[in-house]
Amino acid sequence: MAALQTAATLGFTRVGLQSARAAEPAAVESAPAIVVGSGYGGAVAALRLGQAGIRTLVLEMGRLWNTTGSDGKVFCSTLAPDQRSMWFRTRTEAPLATFLWLDLVNKDISPYPGVLDRVHFDAMSVYVGRGVGGGSLVNGGMAVTPLPAYFAEQFPTVDVNEMYGTYFPRARAMLGVNSVGPAWFESTEWYRFARTSRKAAANTGLRTTFVPNVYDFGYMEREAAGTATKSALAGEVIYGNNHGKKSLDKTYLAAALGTGNVTIHTMERVRSVGRAPDGTYVLTTDRIDDTGTVVGTGQYGCTYLFLGAGSLGTSELLVRARDTGTLPDLNSRVGAGWGTNGNTMLGRANHLWDTVGAHQATMPVMGIDDWANADNPVFAEIAPLPMGFEHWVSLYLAITKNPERASFTYDTASGSVKLGWSAAQSAVSVRMAKKLFDRINAANATIYRYDLFGSPSKVFADDFTYHPLGGCVLGEATDDYGRVKGCSRLYVTDGSLVPGSIGVNPFVTITALAERTMARVLAEDTAP
Ligand code: FAE
């Protein structure tokens, strides 16, 4: 695979087009195709365009994570965060705010384009990855294929057989999905926490299931044996993994650059999208430096525009474009259908004899699968809490079937895009998670932990999500293949296509849908 590099203008024609806006630079860099964002949707688009021989520029607002800091590492660990951890913050904002109600988790840091962002809206904040690879840099690597029946419920116009026969397998193969060895799982201290949660689930009569991951479990076993540098076994995850994880920069994006047709510009945030009189797309970007200062403005032109800026990024760009009139033909479903995938986090306190281990791998490999329970469908990921000491806490990220949806709207006064999600909508997820975990506590004579999420008695973290989904839902804001309605040659390939819920961790679905879109678009839309 080719090493990742960025090049300022490699492969692009600089043409002296008339600027669309007087205040902007006259020079416009043009490429046949532009991809905004380098997460799952963007990476699939870039690779398949590059393979088709189409010169493609990827614009990414975050950094390329390939240089080491003074500690010799590219990423910092979750237990000792520094400036590399979060996107322009003076203090980290980890999902677990406290431990024993003490502010032990978060640390002061200097502002820097760090790898994890927490985007705050009124009643919901959303964690996203920033950098070449998007969410793949910070996520837990859980590579879960949804149940066909639920996929079909969410995407009634998509051919399920084709998805499960072609696009899910293609996505999993490209992403490097593998599974923990069952024998090693049963014996290693690093997954004691998962076995303890499995026992509590079994005592309740609940089913658990192994969950595949993109972390290389062969590498992890070598970490445990002391023959490889520790990453998942050294507390690395939400601020990046220095080893072991097949993030997109090592899979799709490396292959995309290897085609010779793809270039990535980093630290360049697309601010607006419009159209020139000839129908080509015109993008304006802010170029930022390591202090976050805008040091320049870019203008780009393309024939084919692919939006892979994630549910938040793509929804924001399109809502703004519609409501400020730069793309007035976008329909009213742009910005709608957003949900949290029903995310709720919680902790349980185990009995003293049910230890979870001082040593915990950061990659989850097991979930409690109660999705088939029609009264209260929940899939709960058994999450690690690697504090480096025994704490008897079982942590979970519950994915509930919350039907609530919200919309993004453009606020003319501030020029910003708002999300209309309310606390009452999160309460629906909490009720469902509580119903399941009340059962688990009753069966095991255990209680919740009250000390993990800030305020004195907060049991359920209902104010953030890892799984923002929707905003440009397939078949509503777009046609059935991600072609944006009202704007020819404009495509969405990321999580904004998923209507707010998919029942499992979402990146395999996002990747497979992007593969499906690219196969169709390259066959039908880009032919000469
Ligand atoms: P994403 O990966 O978010 O990529 C969007 C990219 O666009 C980012 O690199 C942005 O910096 C960039 N961008 C945004 N706006 C602009 C702009 N205006 N101009 C230029 N660039 C822009 O989108 N999912 C799983 O399936 N399994 C897991 O175990 C899992 N764990 C997670 C843990 C954490 C802490 C987090 C935050 C997420 C987790 N997720 C997990 C969710 C998963 O990472 C997420 O669904 C995907 O990354 C979404 O993919 P997209 O392609 O939609």
C-alpha cells in the first residue's frame, strides 16, 4: 500500500476562472471530482473514483496523523491526554466525566487540531474524529453488520440480497475485519471485564454475541505476550491508536492514494458549496494552521462532488447551501431524519468477587443482544473502562431502538446550523436502556454506578452520542443511491444517509452503502 502523503496542488490544474465571489481569490483549482471529508464515506468514494481513473481531490479539515510528538508517538493515550487528544480545546471532554465523582479523567491541554472533537448542540453533543481517516482514527473498531430484517426496515428501497451478498462482504474485506480468538478471549486477563459482563447477562437469561473488529487480534495477542508495542493494551483508543488498528489511512485511503489519481488536502475546511453557471460545483474553504487561525481561503471547482463530511458535516454544508441560496434546489428533507442511534452509556457496580481486571483491552468484542425483544429492543456493547486498577465497574454503550428524530436548521442571525434534538428525545433511549439493565441488576443483585457522568446521581449518559446518523436520508434527501435530489452530479456517501438508527455500531453499514453508491454512480453517471 502506498504511504499516505499530502501534496499542496499535485495533479491539479490551476485555472484563472472568474471568481464566484469578489472577495475570494481569482485562482480556482479544479478537478473532475472532489470528495469532502476522509471518513468512511469519503474514503470509499476516493478509492473507487481513483480506481476508475478519475482525478480526485479530497478536502479534509483535520490533520494527517503521521508525525510523532516529543514522546515518539503519533497519538497520545486516553489516560495521559495532551494537545493531540482534542480538536482545539483547553481541557479534554471525555465521555466519562468523573470517577467516584472526582474530576480524575479530564486534563488541561493546549489548543491544537487534536483527533477527537465533541460538537455541542443545545441538548446533545456529538463525538467525531478529525483527521485523515475521520472516525476510524478514534473509534472502538467494532465492525458490526446489522440484522438484515432491521436493515430492510430502515432502507425499504434497497435490495437486501445485494447488500448482504455483495456490499457488506466487500466493505468488511476492505476494512480488514477480524475476530478475537475464542480460546484467547476465554483465558486472557485483558478481556476479564467482558467475561464478567457476559456472566451477568447470562444470569439474566440474555444472549451475548462476539463482535468483530478492525483491530488486528494477532497483533493484540503479541502485545499481551510482550512481543509487540502495546496500543489497545496500553489504554489507547479515543485519542487514536499508535498500533494494531486498521484505520482508513491504512486501508481505503492508502489504496486510494496508490491509484495515483487521488490527492488529499488537510487542514482545509469546506465552508460553502455552490454552483457555477455551467453547472459545475464551486467550493470555498478555510485553510487553518495549528492554532486554528484561518491563514487562507481556497476555491475549488469540480464536475462531480461527493460529500463524506459525516452526518454533521454534510448536513451542515447542505442545509446552509439550501437556506442561503447557493444550492436553492435542495429539497426540504435535507437536514431531516437525524438520530443518535439510540446511544446511552451506563455503568453497573459488580460484587467484589466479580472483578473486571486492572488490565483491560480498549477494543470491545462482545455485546448483549436483546434486539429481538419486540417490547424493548436493545443491543448493548460491553465497553472497557481501562483505568489501570480494579474498579469493579461494568460499562456499556446501549444502542436502543429510539424512534425519535430531529432536524438541522439554518440560523440566519448567527449564520450557524442548529440541531433540534431535545432532552426529552434522549429520555426515550434512557427508558429503554434502563428497562434492560434493571433486569440485569435484579438478576444479579447489583446496582448502577452513580459517579461516572458528572452530576451526583446521573446514571445514564444521555447527552452525547458516538453514532450521529441522518440529515440526508437515502431515498428522501437523495435518490436510492445517494444522488442528491435537485442537484445533478452531487452525491452523499456518509452516515447522513442512515435514518437515525441502524441497531448496531454503524461504520460497516456506512461503508457498504458507500460501496453501493459508488458502483452505481461509476457505472451510470461518469461515463463519457
Ligand atoms: P466521519 O468518519 O465522521 O468522517 C467525516 C470526515 O469529514 C472527518 O474526518 C471530518 O474531519 C471531515 N469534515 C467534516 N466537515 C468537514 C468540512 N466542512 N470540510 C472538510 N472536512 C470536513 O464520517 N462506529 C462503529 O461502527 N464501531 C465502533 O466501534 C465505533 N466507535 C466509536 C467510538 C467513538 C469515540 C466515536 C467518536 C465514534 C465511534 N463510531 C463507531 C462511529 C463511527 O466512527 C462513525 O459512525 C463513522 O466514523 C462515520 O463515518 P462517516 O463517513 O459518516
